[in-house]
Amino acid sequence: MSLFLILLLDCMPALAAHPTSFSDSLSATDYALSELLKAGWRKNAAKAVVGINSQWFTILKREHKNDFHHQIKLLKQLKPEALVSRFLRKHPETAGLLALSANPTRLVKILKKPACYNVLTSFYALHPTPTEVRQLTEALEKHRDTLCRLAERGIVGSETIFMFPRQTRGAKEYDAWLSEVLCKYLQRSDRQLAQITAFLIEQGQRIRQRLDKDYEFYKNFRKNLWPALMRMVDNFSAFQWLANDPHIWELLALPEGEMLLNKWGLGPVSLLFCEGSYPADMRPIITHILLQGDDNTVDALFKYKDEPLFRDLMRRQLSASTQAALANKLANFCPNYPLEVCPDLPHHLRYFASLTENAALAEEVGPPPSGPVTWLPFHGSYYAIKKMTQGREITGEDMLNLGLDALIFVPSVVFAGAFSGAAQPLSEEIIVNIGIIGLDLTPHTYHLVKPLGKFAIRAGNQTSKILTQQLANKMTQKAVLLQGNKIIIPNANTPVAAVMAQSQQMFSRLGQQGTKPVSYEATKPILFITEKALHQGHHAMRLVEFEAKVFMRYDTKTVMNPTRGLGEQFFSETAQKALSAPATRPTNRKNSAWQQNISAWWLMNAALGYW
């Protein structure tokens, strides 16, 4: 190449931006180093970054030349200052990540502390878009120590509960509450920590939105509502059933909410707040009747709530005890209504309505109820639960009705396959799109599935009829179903909590393997958690787009293996090497397979983010 052409390229940036045969004559590493130095990079930092990426750059220049030049262009734009340059000399694998950030210096200040470095890089590996990097950096500035402690306890996806815009009044209040809650729960058992994290993943966005839109909720949530819920949780050890009900805050906001919850569990929710409940102006009436009543009272309130004459009777200016006694009287007249027709019901309702004197009506219905009270965890499955408490046969239809509230029932042991890589009895559809409530009922692989609003039942070669009957029998054997007691299904988890529990188990095993190479694939649980926390998987789009497999190592480092995109063979080879490194091998050796793997992952994503 002539000196004239070299000088011409130096004087014409537009031409230099589209490399010609000059760049082709250089090796990928020589060209990359030359370009970074010309862009003002410090020599040691440039050499470290090019060295860790030499194989990646060589492959790109040979097979994907445009992508190679685009990644070099992004690194040139980084123009690291002194602090960033010093950090890149020590951690050259982060060059692509810093190129993703709008404020590399801010990010370096978070990453430069040696403690928890591997955990933090894992977070950024799973969220490699500019928006995610910004949100994660904001979260780590405030909650770095908390996030590190959560990861050290084996809580997969813990970073997602901190990734949200923080500009609104509600978001700031939520952030302060979040710190208080996790500070408390980090002192508790692994099971309790998994439960609260699952709750935050599933309900965090709804709480933030409500804090923004509902000023009364904003004023009372941290001071009154949350402490009230925690008192109930401590009393009944039923966090999953209580905390994840969408109407729990309306119930607790009532002056008598805590008393209702203490007496009836979530039973009142369907009567007071759900679709088809009593009108809002009747809530005080129904509340006081519930506090005076027993199981028969609730029975009447459920089955007659759509009867206009019954509602009119409940609106009468009567004492709550008389109203409860009236409800009980009517419940006894038609014990199986509405499952069976009750032709005498209109006559009974008209008769009580004809007693216009309140004293006469009170005398007619007798003393207030004094029967048993059954605390129900599922409010929408009232009739199925009622049959269970009476010891009557549970049908497949009843189980489906239970599924409306309980989501999906499955033995929690089944989900271990998603972590171990073993053959899985659960379909991808269930794991990723629907989720699981774990029930340690039986070694058999029973599960109910509810795809697209329609129920289907899958259990190998067994028929749905046999499945539902067997599962119902197991439930009734395991649950406490006597009148006057609380119905609690043992070892039940929400879908996210079941994933958390399994991740904790797998993480704890990694530290028990001595020098044996240890890792596990966490792709499906991570996708599932991310979808739940960050709204339909939008923030996991890079994992999906590149069909990336995610592996967690014994030292909390994350290894990426995208099966689509650039350099598939390179990622496969570096992932295999990174995962086969024994735990006793020093992790600070130069140009490790993990560094090469994660560096290329961030560079590929940085190029996509700013293309």
C-alpha cells in the first residue's frame, strides 16, 4: 500500500470508517490494537482488551467482517478515562459491558470492589441491553450489598426485583420499603427468603403502580397494611396464600380487615371485592355479618348473593347478630342450593320480608350463630372446599375449580429436572409460560395445566379422570379438613417460590463437590423468573433472541452459550472450557475461558444495542 493512500485514509474519516484492504492486510488483533490506540486508549488497557478478545476478533474478522468493524468502532467510542483504563487492565472482559453503559465511570465504581465481582457480572450477563444496564446500575448503587447477599443464598433472579424506574413517588416509597423487608428476611430461613423474593417478583410491579395511583394506599402501605399482613403471616404460617391474593390490600384496608382475615382467611374476598361480589355499599353490612357468623352464615352469603330479596333482607336495619342468624336460617332451608334447585326459596324469602317489624324478625330467626368456623385459603373455590370439609367425593370438575385459585398443583420434586438437565416430566410450556405450585404429596408426577384459559391435564399415559381423582384423594388425605380447623395444604409454594427453592438446593450442592467440576444449567428457571418479574419476557429478549443457554458455576460466575448469532462454535468451546475448570484452579489466571466467553457475549450485545 502506498504512503499516499495511508495519508489519504488518515485525512478522510469517512473512508476510514469503512475499512479497505489496509485493514485486511493486518491481523485482527493488530488492527484492533492500532484502532484503539488511535482513538486515545491507554496502551496497557488496549493491549489487555485485545489480548482477551484475540480469538473472538480473529473469528469475526474472518467470518463476519462488518460485525468485527462495528465492535471495534464501539470500543473506540468508549475512550476510557484513567479510572476506567486501570479497571480494564485488571478486568479486560468488561470492555463490551462498559460500551453498553451510558456512564462507564459510574459502572466501574460499582464493579471495582473485589467482593462479589462474579455475582455482579452474572447480573449484567443476564441483562445486556442499554436500558437494563442502566436500571441494574441504579439498583446496585443503592442495594449492592443486599443483592450480593441474596445471590450468596442461592436466590436466582434476585436482581430483577430491583430493576424498575425510580423517578416516581411510588417507586421511591417502594424502594425504601424493599430495603426494610429484605434486611429483615435475610436473617430468616432459606424457605422464608425464597417466599418473600417470589412475592416481590410476582407482586412488585402491582404494588409500585398502586403506590403511584392510590394516595391512601401510598400513605398506609408501609406503615399499616404491610405490618398487618406480616402479623397474619406470623400467626398462620401461610405466606403464600395470603400475600399473593390480588385483593389482600383491600381486605386489610377495612377497619375490620385484620379481624376478618384472622377469622375467615381469604374467604371474605369473594364476597366483598371480586367480580360478582356484593355491591360496595353493602360491604360494611357483609363485614359485620361475617364477624358474627359461622360456616352456615358464609354458606348463605355465598349461595344467595345474587337473590334480590336476600340482599334486601340483609340491608334491613338489624343487628349484625340477627342478620347472621337470618342467613343461617335460610341456609338450612336449601342446603344444596344452587347446586340443586330449591323451589321453596322464594317463599321463604318473601315470608321473612313480610315481617316488617325488626323485633318480630329477630324473634323468628332465633339466637346468633354459634357453629364451627372453617378458615379457607382459597376463596374462589368455595363449593369444592365445602365438599372436601364434608368428606364428600371430589370430582374432576371440583379439582378444576380448585385450580382456578390454586393455579397449578404439582409435586415440587418434579421441577428438579429443570436444574439437573435430566429428563423432565414437565413440558417447556408449563415451566416457562405457566409455572408451578409445588405440593409434596406423592412421588408420582401429577400436574394440572391451565393453558390459554382452558384446562388440560397431563400425566404420562394416565387418563385425566384417574389423575384428578387420585390427586384429589391425596389432597384430602394430606390437608387438615375437619370442621373448625384451618385448611392448609402442606409444603405448598407459588410457581416462583418453587423455582427459588430448587435454585437454593442446586446452589448449596455446588459448594459441596470438592475439586470436582461443578455447574448447572439455569436457562429455564432464569427465563421463567425474568418473565414473571419483568413483564412477559421483554427484558429477557437477548437470551431468547440468541437462544442462549445459561450456566451457573461453583464460583457464581455465569457462562453463556448462545446457539444463534455470531461465533456459535467459539461460544460452545469457551463455555465447555469454562465449565470444566476445577474449583481448585486459580480464577485470576490470564485470559481464562470464562473471560473470553463473557467478553464476547457483552461485545456481541453491545453491537446489537447500538446498531
